[in-house]
Amino acid sequence: MGRGGRLHHPEAARLTAAIDRAFAALADPHRRRTVELLGRGPC
């Protein structure tokens, strides 16, 4: 969807990952807790 190969910067990649997790949480409220746990992880 918004995951094109246009952004090559590390910060952009992290931002894209954060947005992806945010949309995943919105799409599936049950995964919200998992997303929060992943956000706290050493990723």
C-alpha cells in the first residue's frame, strides 16, 4: 500500500514500520496489545 521502495533512509524505514503497526492495530484491535509489546521491544 504505502510500502514503496522510494524511501531508503533508515528513519523513513522506521517510520514506515511504525505506520504499518499503527494500521495493523486499527485494523485489528485484538492485535493492539501485540503491537504495543512490539513497540517496546528492542526493535
